[in-house]
Amino acid sequence: MRTRNVLIATIMNAITKNIVVFLLVMIGVGAFFSLYSHQSIKAQKVGIETVVDQIANESIRKIAVDGEELNIDLKDGTKEVAYKEPNESLSTLLKNFTVDPEKIKKIEIDISDQKKSFWLNTIFSFLLPFLILGFIVFFTIRQLQGVNNRALTFGMSRARQFDPKEMKNKVTFQDVAGAAEAKQELHEVIEFLKDPKKFHDLGAKIPKGVLLIGAPGTGKTLLAKAVAGEADAPFFHVSGSEFIEMFVGVGASRVRDLFARAKKSAPCIIFVDELDAVGRQRGAGLGGSHDEREQTLNQILVEMDGFEPTDNVIVIAATNRPDVLDPALLRPGRFDRRVLIDLPTLIDREAILKVHAKNKPLTSDIDFSRIAQRTPGFSGADLANLLNEAAILVARRDGKEITIGDVFSSIEKVILGPERKGRLISDKEKKITAYHEGGHALISHLLPDSPPVQKISIISRGPAAGYTMNLPTEDRLFRTKKEFQAELAVLLGGYTAEKIIFGDVTTGASDDLKKATRLARKLVMHYGMSEGLGQRTYGEKDDLIFLGREITEQRDYSEKTAEAIDAEISGFINAAHATAQQTIDKYREKLENIVQLLLEKETLEKEEFDALFERTKEE
Ligand code: ADP
Ligand code: ZN
């Protein structure tokens, strides 16, 4: 139905467009003719006697006879018109006037057959409407054909094709830092693409599909490109969402087209980004066009099943939601190889930073391991962006080299938002902020299970009035209950300090409290870390398709247990608050030192902060 409406709209469109063109042409033609006839009006009307005289003077160059009209061109360029009797020929006319025949010979005389021109005129005026009509029809049809052609290309895949052989700076494994396991897994694919025959001869089965699983920005696309680069094989890049259009059937035909194209340039790689856009579990669709998605997915499965081993096409797909993929995609013979790409570890982050620092002027003292330490949870793309931000920062202050300070400021900008130096803060607020952040920092420093403080600041950034950065110096696989308890105490440190010093609390602590509550809930419900409720988890998380993550939590416990959970959560929070309170009471003096220095300098780096404790230790 929709297609037909679209078609009608296009036809109407084409016709109106042509009518406009036609009108323009007609106006042009009209203008031309009116000009032309204007010219003939300009020609002077003369009597036959004058013409005879002019012939005698030899001042006439040419006479064109058109019926009873004589169009005369004089030698000096002027034009004249004279009229004779309709059925009297020019020669008899001139004879009657006894003109010297010798002189007539010198004049170019052009007699157009009146009858012929009459017929021509009639035929032309008869044909003209048909010609115009034909013209319109011709153009309309041509445009419609254009539409048709577009409709044909509609079903064609929009995959972008790269051929590393023709690329100057192709991507190789050298451009991918870290991700050692992933590279290892993909090595086999490269070997195969380089020399498929070797594998076929041995009767070895090569994976048809490799699924790269990882958070956005972890370098999935980069890895796939690097595989193509290493193997010097063509690379077709397509995104899962590009298969889907409003029209049903387009996705499937695009898949067919893509695979046909790929087979022609085999051995090669098809890279499908965002596979989850088409590969979600079938039959679970809540949205409108899931029919289309299913057809597209089916077509992908059909194509992958239809591969002959000799087709030498390998499909690499990327997703960050393997949990929602249709199980059929993961069956043997399809995407049976799965490669997990984690967020980069400390060492990997350092390596990635080095890759992206290559073309940037950095001061020689830059310490990548310290940057890596401050960027836990950053993906490869985040790190690349970080160095870019730092470069922009330097360019803005007209500097020449990027210092580690620039990179640090960029980290804070990326995490917390831009500095808001211009924001007016009263002295009172500044003091409150200093005690709040001091509280966090003091507790983080003193509790053995809490990571060291990297930086404190009371310059507001984004929504935060100040911040304390405390980060572990190494990556860890597991975290202990004691660490979580320390984290809770640190989170409550700001709130507690405010309460002890001012006897009052501000809204500035609300974010801390929210985080603390969420963390405590996790300890009780998911990690089995509460004493009272013991070793089981509560609530089954259910990712509801299309509606984002963790939207529903199925309750698999009773009302009574819910109360117990609440009590346990409060227990964790209260204990953390008590720890914070004790620590601040005991080290009140240190807190005052921190606050004093903070109010003076606004920002303390790790060294300055640590020095504060060293000094007091010696005293
Ligand atoms: P994904 O496809 O997983 O979302 P991309 O491959 O598009 O991520 O990565 C985006 C950018 O991040 C890359 O172009 C690259 O600059 C950078 N990047 C990500 N991972 C790495 C890595 N391991 N080494 C170097 N650069 C990386
Ligand atoms: Zn806080």
C-alpha cells in the first residue's frame, strides 16, 4: 500500500516537474519568435518602384521571395520588404518594369516554393502538439525509469568495500594495541585468507563466521580491518542496521547482494557491525518491523549455510549484546567462533596510548603508565579521544607540546565535564566543599582496603562541586567484601565530614548516597556478601529487549525477604557511616590540614596530598 502511494507521488512529481520544464521551453520559444518577427517588422516597407530603382543602382544583394512577400537584403546591410501580386512571378514583374536582365543576374534570388512552405507549415502546426506531448511523455517516462533504477539499487547492499592492496596506510595488527587473545584467535583466519588451498587440501574446516564481542570502542572494527590488512584480503564493511528499511524484503535482498558481491572477490572478509540490530532473538520483537528483521536474519543464515568451503568468504560480526542474539546465529557452521574483547587492562591502556601518541607532539617526560592508571574503564576509543582532547587543549592555549598535565585535565574533563571556573561560589560553599572532599580523601587514604588518593579538587566540574579521585594502581579480577566496605565508607566520608563539622548536611552529598545505596544493594542481592541473608542471590535480572538494560528485575523472593534485604542494605550503610565517623573523629587534625591546603590551592595532586601525611608523621 505504502509502495503504491510512493509510486503515485513520484509520478505526480515527475509530471509537475516536466510541466515546469515544458513551460520554460515554451516561454523561450515564444521569446525567440517574437524577437524574430520583431526583426522583420523592422525591415522597411517599400514599393516595387523603389526595388526596381535599387536593382538599377546595383544596391541589392539578395531578394528572397516568399509568396507575395519580397524580403530584400541591401548591400549596406539594411532590410526591406516589398509586396507583389500573389500570382505574378518575380521575373514577369521585373520584365514588366523593363529591368536590365544583366543586373538581375547579379542579385541572389531565392524563391521558396509557396506550396511547399504551405505544406510544411500545415504539417508542422499539425505535428507540433504531438511533438510537445511526446516530449512530455518521454521525459516523464525517463524519470520514472530513474525511480525504477533507484528501486532496483534499493535492494543492493550498501556495504563499503576496501581493498588493502590498494590502500596506502592499511590497518595491521600493529595498529591494534593489546588484545593479545583476540589477535591469537584471529590469526587462523588470516592464515586461511592468505592461502585457502593449504587448508582445503588438508580437509580442514575453516570457520565461516567469527563473532567479536565487546563493549563499544574496544576496537572490534579495528581488529576486523587489521585482519583484512594482514591477509591483504578485500573487506566489506556493513552495519546491521543498514539492512533494515521501511520496506519489507529489502534487508534480505541486500544480504543476498552483499554475499554475491563478496563471493566475486573471494577470499575476502564481510564485516557486519552491530549484528544485534538484525540478529536479535526471533519472535521476541516488541517493535514494529520485526518481520523485516527476521527475514533479514533468515537470509543471513541461509547465505552462511549455503557457503561452499571453497567460497573462501569469512564473515566477521561485531556485537556488544551477545545475550540478545538469536541462538541460531551461534550454531556450528555459523558464528561458532567467539572472540571476547574486554575493556583494555592497565598494560593494554598504556600500549593503546602509545599507538595514538605516535603522531602527536608530547613532552619527553610524559608517563603513559600514570595516564593508564588514571583511566580505568576507558575503552580504546576513549583513550584515542582523550589524547585528541589534550591536543585541542594545547592548541587552544597556543602551546606546542602536550604535557602530562594536559592529559590529566582532559581525563577530568572527559569523566566529569568541563571545568566551571566562572561559576561563582561563596566562601561558605567553598569551605563546605573542601571539608566534603577532604572527608572522602582522608578516609580513602587511611583505610587499608581503599585505593590511594590521586587528586582532590574543589574546582567545580560539570554538576559536581568538587571531586576526589582515588584509583587502584593495578587491575584486579576480583574484589573483596572488605574493599567494598571501605568504598562505602569513603563514599559516606563527604557526608559525614559535613555533618561533624557543620552539624548539618547539604544536597552536595546526594550523589554519594545514591551510589552507596546502589553498591550496598548489590552486595546484598548479587554478591551474597551480607551476613544475615547469606549465600544466595536475589532477583533475576531480565534484559527486556528494546527497552534498554536492567529495566525489569524479576522478583524471586518473598515480601518478608524484601524487608530483610532492606535491613541488610541499611546495615552496610550504617556500618560504613560509623567507620567514616570514627576515622574523622580520630584524625580531625589531618582533615583540617587537608582543608586548609585545599582552600589555598584548590587542587591537590597525589604528591602534595601524600606529603601532608608524611610531614605530620614525622612531627
Ligand atoms: P568498536 O568497533 O569496538 O566500537 P572501533 O574499532 O570502532 O570500536 O574503535 C574505535 C577507535 O578506537 C579505533 O579507530 C581506534 O582509534 C581506537 N581503538 C580501539 N581499540 C584500540 C586498540 N586496541 N588499539 C588501538 N586503538 C584502538
Ligand atoms: Zn562526595
